[in-house]
Amino acid sequence: MIRCELCKTLRSNAWYKNEKTTDTVVCNNCCDSSVDTDPKNWTALCVKCLMSEAAYPIYTAGFKQYACW
């Protein structure tokens, strides 16, 4: 499983990658609290395959998630 590189958690309703630092994959909480808040630097990752081309928001139990299908 993927682990957030900042808080080390496994559980999140959304995952993000910072395009300026391609190795960084963070949970939505760490993305929201990041000092780099420029949206164009962040890519939402698919919640199923964790690929960076995820572009479509879906809603599950009230949480926004991203899926590539």
C-alpha cells in the first residue's frame, strides 16, 4: 500500500503528487496543510491505481475521491 511521505498514514480519501517533487505522494490532509498551495503543482492520484492521470472526481460517502475511469 501507498504511505503518505509526510505523516506516514495509509488511510486517506484522496492522494496527491507534487509535480515539482515527483517522488512525493501525500494524503489529502498533508496536501491541504502544505506550504506549497499552488494547485497547478499538485496532481490528484487515482484511488484505485494511484496513477497521476486521475482527473475525474467521484463522491463516496460524502468524500471527494479521484478515479481515472
